[in-house]
Amino acid sequence: MNVDKELEKLSHSTPPAATPEARARALTAAMQAFDTAGNNAPAPQGNAKGWRQSSIINWIWSPAMNKKFLAGSALATLLVIPAAGYLAIELTRNGLPIVDQTEIADNLSRGEASKQPVAVAPQAPAENGTLVGQSVVDAQALQDKETPAVAKPGAARISEFDANNIATLTNKSEGSATAFGAANRSAPAAPGIAPQQQLAEPMAAIAPSPAPPAEGRVQIQLDPNRERFANAAANPIKSVATDPVSTFSADVDSASYAFVRRSLTGGALPDPQSVRVEEMINYFPYDWPGPDNAAQPFKATVTVMPTPWNHDTELMHVAIKGYDIAPATTPHANLVFLIDVSGSMDEPDKLPLLKSAFRLLVNKLKADDTVSIVSYAGNAGTVLSPTRVAEKSKILSAIDRLEPGGSTGGAEGIEAAYDLAKQAFVKDGVNRVMLATDGDFNVGPSSDDDLKRIIEERRKDGIFLTVLGFGRGNLNDSLMQSLAQNGNGSAAYIDTLAEAQKTLVEEAGSTLFPIASDVKFQVEFNPERIVEYRLIGYETRALKREDFNNDRVDAGDIGSGHSVTAIYEITPKGSPAVMNDDLRYGAANNAPAENADTARQGELAFVKMRYKRPGEDKSALVTTPVNDSNTVAAVDAAPQDVRFSVAVAAFGQKLSRIAAVDSYSYQAIADLAAASRGADTFGYRSDFLSLVRLADGLSQR
């Protein structure tokens, strides 16, 4: 009872007041101790700066609380409560519902971040009218940045935090931003430069918690992926009697293979539309015989062999090898790195990997080559004017300073990059823009057709284009392919640093130094020997028959030492595999002309290739007849590289759900590849075998 009376008495008494100076000293000492402890700890992964990344609320609140006139006074409450109310009004006006606003205000008055969710990003309508959910952003999650999380595709992200302590919540999929206050905000001259250049500190994306939602939390389903691929139907079986000629553009891209690998190693079969069989085949280096000199830059090697997945058909394997420029004669290079530093690039497999990849390339270049850098995020800016590689440290420093943040304004960046390339143009050299992005262009001209027109117009200046894709979630593969094909260039997908090493260092010659442009293939089949054919892959590279001789029609480009492989599945005359009935009326039932060349009657097909030398407008022609001397009787009798490329073709078709290989198992593909693996200097073929096994396991789920 006495204790209760004492407690009652104490509850009505006034505690002795501390001096404002004492409160300020105590609070300052506590904050310094906290910061010291954080700075002495190892920097968290992904934070090279080492300092503690605080929440938005703490960033603004802590300096104010350290002021003597605010510490421990009622004035703090009078300032904070209206500020919290204004914040609530702004968030609600912009479509961000507030959760437990009273608790937020109470926590702010105590100098604490709310433990409850602050806001839920608005749902963005998808193209089909459904809602694409965004992730939940917690104030506590923002404070606890020491455990980085990668946002799922389509998630909202905190993209920038500038020197004026103003945070912007950017919805990448809509290209819009809602500001937590817009006063005193300055636009960066060159987006993506580190704090010492433009005083911007990016904040990592926050992933939604996989745990069951806490009471009061709004849970929204995320769109599993927003990646876009060209919707191209597989090539059909064609009758030689009605359609004897096949025409297509050369393709030296490799993006599809790396993307397929990323999907399989991530535990999922790839989207069939992401599988381009020709890119998978051409991903691997082959030892095809090449030309002896640059006078005729290409040599074709044709092999006809039994089809492993159909005993009633054959494969006609056409391998083209380009002349390999000796390193001493490599022309000077003028390269412009066009780098996406938008908010969606703030993931470990995007901008950090991109920076490491370009460092590898810079170390490969010669001292008298030139490098420029343009970054873009909302607007474009020049990070580095044309600089000789002799000043390598200056170039590498500019790469290191790149930081993510903002929306994606690719069109403006492309224009700026081409302007720099033209400014430093090297006559008789290599002039190339190297676009590195996750593929999402949502500010300015953003349709494929708009960007295609920009690229087509600027390529007239003799500047080539390489497109490098990074990361998952926003990848616009369709657009990347369109830009590369219309910019006299190639496309690759970089999923690992090893892939960057392969693409930008080991294959730098074929990637950067073209020996021919507008390379086209045309194959004519002899109806006396071949009844039907099917081109494996090259669906997005098909050309009209008349395009072959039209030098105004754009086509693929081939670099130094590069090889191109095309495979046809053909049905010989008399085979039970014929799918089309004979024509009642037509040339197929007519007897051969009496004056027909006997040698030509014995041919299976005739292969033609057109190409232009760099800087020339008129094409040259290379031809190769295919006859019985090109035929082998058994699969095992075919050259080793031919057999391995056929195994890759089978794998790509199976991942694409092509009916022709339904009965051919993954194990059979693995056996064919293992038997023809060869020396495998870089381990690419062993890696392929691992992918076949992964696909086999995933297909049996």
C-alpha cells in the first residue's frame, strides 16, 4: 500500500529539468557513437562507400535534432506534426495511401522511423488492362539497408537521394516519379555520376518480404516479369517445287544463348520466344576453314549428313568463316560507351557488372584508340569527352563514378552518343556506339519504330552499333534486336563477368572490327534431288527473294575472324518423310529439259552469299555448289564441330518447342554433344552440357 502511495505521489511530481546544453551533448554523443560503430564495421555488399545508409526520415531528422534550439523542446513537436500532415496530404494526393499516420507522427516526434509500412506504390495498368502490382516500401526497411535486397521485376524502387535530402519514389514501368518534396531540386548535367560530380546518392531497391503480411500491410502480387521478345513463328517446311529459294540475313548475335543460360541456371526453362536457335549455334567458336587472304574475305564449307532426330531426312550444314585480321593491322577504334544509369540498373547484375565489363574492354584497347562515355537517365549527359586510351586511368575513373538513378531516356542518349562518335570519327577505322542497358526505354521516343528510325538515319555516317543487355526484369530483347539489326551492329547479353570477357575481350575482333556489311545468304534447292526443306532458326532474319540482289536492303554484318553457321533440314526425293503432295500441274512433274547441264542436275543445292566491304555501296558475290562430294553417310562421319553445332541446334529447337525434335531426348542431345566436345579450351562446351542436364531435370517437374 505504501508503495502505491509513493508511486501515486511520484506520478504527480515534476522531474528535474536538464539543461538544453546537456540534452544536446548527450544526443550528439549518442549519434556519433552510433555512426562510429557503423563506420568501423565492414561495408555491406554493394555499398563501396562504407558509410551507414539511413532512412529518409533519419537523414532529415537527425541534423535538426542536433540543433540546440530544437533538442528536447516542444518546438520540435510543433514543427514535426505539421510536416507529417503535409507529407500525408502529398502522398494521398499522388495516390500513395498512408498506413497509420498517427503512429508515424508519434514516431517522428521521438526521432524514430515508423515500424509500420509508410506507403504502397500505386498499381500500374498493364497493356492488357490488368493491374501490375508494385512492392511495399517500409520505413524500417529503408533504415536497415545493411542487408541489401534485389527487387523483383516490376517493383517500385527508391531511385535517387540528392544533396538536398529529397527522395524520389520512381515507378520504372511507368517512367513517372512522385517527389517527397520538390523544393531546391537541381537536374544533373550528366545523369549517373557519383556524388563528387553531381551530389547524388542512389538508394537500393527494396524487395517485398516473402513472409506472411503483417497486420495492416497491403499485399500486392507482382508481375513475374516484364521482358519482351519478338514473337516470331518457327520456320515451316517448304516445298522445293513451289518455293525453291531460301534467303536470309547473316546473324552474329549471341544474346539468346546467354539469356537461355541465365534462365536455366536460375531454375526455370526459358520463354520459348527468347530462344533464337541460330544465336545459340553461333555462340560457340568453331574451327571452320577460313580464306587465305583478305581479297575474298569469306570461305564456305558445306556438309550434308543424316539427321540425328529423323532418319528419313538429312541436314545441310553451311559454315562460313571470315578472314581474321592480324592484331598488328587492326584499325584504330573510336568507341562511345552509351550507358543506361536509370533506377532499374541499380542491381548487382546490371550497372556494377556493366562497369566491370567495360573496364575489361578498355584494358583490351590500344593506346591510340579513343573512348567517350555518355550516360542517360531521364536526360542524357556527356560523362567523358573523346579520350585516348593512353589516358586509361581517366577513362576507368569515369566508369567507376557512374551511379544509378532516374527514369530511362534512351532516345536522347542515342543521339548524344552518335554526335560524340561523329566528333571523333576515324577515317578507315572502327567507329562504334556501344549501348549497354537492361533494355527499357520509357522517356522520349520509345516505340521500336521511333528508335529504329533514329538508328537508321545515324548509321549513314558510317558508325556501327553494339547493344549489350544486362539483368532481368526489364529486358526489352525485341527492341535491342531491332536497334542492333538496324544499326549495322550486333547484340549480346551479359549475364556474368565471364560472358563479358568472352564477348568484349576474347572475341573483340569479331565484335568490334567489321570486315563486311549487309551479308546475305541465298540457297536454291534442286527439285530433282530435294523435295522439301526447313531452315533451322533465322526467323527474325528472313528476307524476300528479290532482296538478295538489292544493295539498298540492309542485312547483317560480320567481324574479323567471325563464323556464321546455318543448318537446313532437307527431305531427299523418294523419302517417306515428304509432307506435301506432288502438284497435279506444274514443273515438278515435268521431265528435265534435254539441254540441262548434267552437272547441275546432280547438285543438291547452290549456296550464294553477298557482302559489302566496309565503306563500299556495291556488293560482291560468293557461290558454292553442293553435291554428293559434300555428303557423309553417318552422323559419326561428320566433322567434330559440325556434330557439336547440330547438337546445339537440337537443344535450341527443343527449348523452342519445335515439334520436329519432340521424340529426340535431352539425353540424346547430351550424348551427341559429349562425343563431339573436343578440346574445349574455354569450357564453353562443357557449360553447354550442364545446361542440357538442367533442362532435362526442369522438363520433368
